[in-house]
Amino acid sequence: MQGVVVRYKTKADQGDDNQALVEAVFADLAATHPEGLRYATFRLDDGVTFVHIAFVETEDGSNPLGGSAAFAAFQEGIVDRCDEPPAPSPATVVGSYGFFD
């Protein structure tokens, strides 16, 4: 299973705003139930570091996040919200327990 891990740090005063945008993405996903997407976001204890983990398993390889207006709103201005911009890294699952269930 191939995926991507994205890590970034928001500016000190942007952590809560960023979290609200992320929460809107998950509300949209909960309402639309896109097939083939496994997605999680974590906010680390420093309050400004976020880690997104996404795996896409669609027949045509398209990412369901691309059709989300909430995800588009989240992406808008992300560079301005960050001290360290998003750094995506391809990832392969080596093992998991209950993470993808």
C-alpha cells in the first residue's frame, strides 16, 4: 500500500485556525464518504506541527480529496499559515495494527 506523509509547522498564531480548516475537511469526508481514501491528521504537542497521512486506493488512482471544497479551502493560504511549509514524503506501510480498520 502506497501513501504519503505530509509534515509542516504553522506559525504560532495559526495552529488553531489550521486545525479548524482540517476539522472542516474531516466533516466533509464524513458527509460524503469517498471510497478508496484512508486519511488521518495529527497535531503534535507543540501545537504547531501537523502530520497528515493519506493512502488512496481508487481504481483510477484519483485522490478523492481533490473533489473536496473543504480540502481546497484548507490548501488555500497554507504557505502563509506556515513557518515550515508542507513537506510530502511518499510512504509504504510496513505494518499496522488497527490503523486501517
